[in-house]
Amino acid sequence: LKNIAYQGEAGAYSEAAAIKYFGDDNTLLPQFNFEGIFESVSSGAAGYGVVPIENSLFGSVMENYDLLNRYSLHITGELSLEINHFLMAVRQYRPEELKKIYSHPQALGQCSEFLKSLPGVKIIPSYDTAGSAKMIAETGEEYAAAIAGKNAAGHYGLKIIKSRIQNDLKNYTRFLIVENRENTPQGENCKTSLCFELKSVPGSLFKALGAFAFRDINLTKIESRPIPAKTFQYLFYIDVAGNVNNEKLVNAIANLREISENVKILGCYESGKVFKS
Amino acid sequence: LKNIAYQGEAGAYSEAAAIKYFGDDNTLLPQFNFEGIFESVSSGAAGYGVVPIENSLFGSVMENYDLLNRYSLHITGELSLEINHFLMAVRQYRPEELKKIYSHPQALGQCSEFLKSLPGVKIIPSYDTAGSAKMIAETGEEYAAAIAGKNAAGHYGLKIIKSRIQNDLKNYTRFLIVENRENTPQGENCKTSLCFELKSVPGSLFKALGAFAFRDINLTKIESRPIPAKTFQYLFYIDVAGNVNNEKLVNAIANLREISENVKILGCYESGKVFKS
């Protein structure tokens, strides 16, 4: 039996991701915000955290990149979950009848085209998709709807008034599994995640990527985040294909340390699990 | 007399940026959202748009990167504005007495450490910093505060209850000026902004950056955004130092076109104006 921390209320997409990855026989520990996941895994209250890191329509969850650097946890797994957004309310309204729609800013962004077709409706960002559904169910607010996953409608007894309202039907969120210990797998079907600061010299990002490119190591993701104390300088996050213990990758990381600063290995984990929601 | 579109209410940081850059003798056209800026400059209703693109504490404004690609406007200028956030309310409350704090999610993020010191206060994301101040002033809501710029307090007659509450005292937002025509300056104190898609081959980002690095052209910013129709593939945005008509840069861009797809020049503009707010 595992203790698994995720962000959101019961019925959240992160809850679905936790169940798909670990099975449904565990203790799920919902957290109010993303930092709650990192805190509870750091303290040992949870053995595992499930962290959304990017969505195929809306992009990276920047706060979680910052938290990966700030907490010394290890990425030990990843999965992609197909996301379908549903519009739900206490009654079977037509969408044009609605006065308010509540949801998390990421979900609102993923449904921006549908929302643009309802110019009279007030869009209200809230901290959570399933939390918006819960709130509407609890208050019984009329002419209001939430955007959340199908599970949330079932969980809170709401009516689905429109299905699959996201901008593009192919909508995936990639989640990372974090633990407070390394758990490097055997074999080569892996990703290794790293972060580093560039030295202030011309061509420094090019050289840093060269450590991998010259060894034919594939880069699958790059992200940058501002360094607050260094105005308009950046911390880079990269995912590369391969096992961190593979000789080529060991050499590439040693090379990266020569040409950049504060190199941190965030984890090595099996890649490629995709689940339907 | 210029027509200048910006996002937010009177008293917004973007309004301050417009006044600092263009002077205070113009017609300012506040827009409800960022897309409104791009729409009104495209239609000719505004000659100029002022677009926040990144903050030194919180990072890039991703929506505006997407809009730069979606609309065919040209970046013709940039400025950085020093940002100081103020907590304001209808009365001189102590922060601990507050029940609610309203502001834009970026401003809430920039003040996250201060907000963490007030665990009992409900944090409510709203569409605009100055708009939150306006709303509190209009409703007269008690025990509620807004986070906004000093100008907003003056404009809406609110009391400043705490000054400079952002996480780090050095807090700058960089704004772009957009027009529906090119306006390439003379001289070399310029930046050129581009976006491009990578071909699906190993080392493709490394090669794309090489087009600039091998010619000693400095990269000042890189950002990536998902391509919705191509799950977990990215459109890259780069800023490089130099004039787009300089021979070195002409050659670098021709080289980039050989090794990547859908290369678009977003603009060439003078760099380096920094204003105190």
C-alpha cells in the first residue's frame, strides 16, 4: 500500500494519473497546491508524488519546474494521460444559458476556443478543475458550470452539459512521479532530466547542448526559468534520452559540468507510458 | 498623437509602460485581454500595442508568445519597466486582518513569499492588477485588498497598506512594442526576434543554434511553446543580438532556414531601454 500525494480534489486529473500509474489500491493524499506535493514527499508523509509537468496544448507547468529545482526530490517515473474536458452543472443547461464558468487557468486555456464562442459568460479562474465542480455541487449555484474531467461529474453528482470541449481533440498531460530517493532503472528505455545554469559567455547554450549532440544523445525537452536574483538570466531544464549510468551519458554530463554551472541531475526514469482517461 | 493599445484598466503597469515609452500625450486604448491588443493593432484601431513578454521573477507570458506567432504583427521596440507591487484597500488594514487578496496570477506569483506569510487570507486570481483595485474601490469591499501598482491606488482612491511586497526587490517586466508594419532601425544596438519549428532529427536544436553561435551572434532569450496539432513538439522563439540587415545575421537566418521549418522573423528593434516605475 503506497501513500501518493497529488494536487487537487477527489476526481482531479492528477488523481486519475495516480490511479492509472500505481493502481487503485493505494492511499491518495490530495494537496491544496503543487508545493504540498513536494512538502509531503520530502517529509515522508507520502512515498510518491504525482506532478503535472506539461500539457500538449497549453505548455509547461512552470511552477513545477521551479519546485523540482527548489526541493531535492528525484524523478522516478513519468506517464502521459489523455485529457478530455467536460462542462458540468447542477442542471442540463444549454451552454449559451450560462452566466459563469469556473475552472483552473490551464483548463480554461485548453478550452479557449469553446469559451470564445460564449462571449456573454463570465470566466472565473479557480485553483482546481475538480474543485470547481465540487464548489458548484456544494453551493448549487444556478447558471454556473465547471470545466473538469468526467470523473468529477460522477463524483459530485453533476450533469455533463457538453463533452470534449478542449481546443484540439489530442490533448495529453505529462506527469512526473517524484520520490525522496533515487530509483534508477536498468536498461536504456529511459530519460534523464537535468538542470543547469549557463556561464555568461557567448554561445554557452550551444556548447551545453553540444555535450549531448556530439554524442548523438537525443534531447526531448528544453525549458528555461528565470533566476530571480539574476535579472533576465535563466536556469535551463533538459530531458535527454538514455540511462544516466550509460557511459555516453556519464561523459556528456561530465562535459556539461565543464561548460556550465550548478548542474543537477533531477532523475532517471523509464519513459513512454501513455494512458487513456 | 498615437493610438496605443494595452491590456488592463487605467493604472495598469502596461499603461505605465506605454506612457514611459511614448510620452503622456497620446490616446491610450485599454483592452480586456492580450488578444485585444493584437486585434486592435491588426485592424488599425491602434497604431501600437504594448505587450508584456517576460518578468524577471516569474518568467515568460506564454500567451503573448502564442499571439506573436498567430498574428502577423511586427515587433518594433522593447522596454523594461521596474515593477513594484503595492497592497491596497479601502481602509488602512493591517495585512493580517485581511480576508481576501485579489490580483492577476502573475502578480500573485511575484508576491508568493509575502502571501505565504498570510495563511488565513483567501487568494483570488483576477484578470488584471489595476482591475482588482478598481473592483475593490467600486464595491467598497471590507477586509479585502488588491495587489497593483502605486498608480492604481492613486487612480481609484485606495489606501496603500504595504509597499514593495514582491519576492525580490529587483523586479522587471519586459514589454514589446508591436505594429502592423516593419520599422527596422539603423545601427547595431538591436535585437532580432525569430520563431521556427525543428525538423524531427537528432541534434536539430543544436544545429539551429549553431547557425548563430558559429557566427558569434549572441542569443539573449530562448523560449518554446507546444504545437497543439503535434503532441509534445515545440515552436522555438529566439532573440539574437544584431540588426536583421547585417550580413552576418542575413547569413545566419538563411542557414536556419536550411535546417529548420516555418522560420518567421518577428521583428528587429532597438534594445535596452529600462525605466523606473
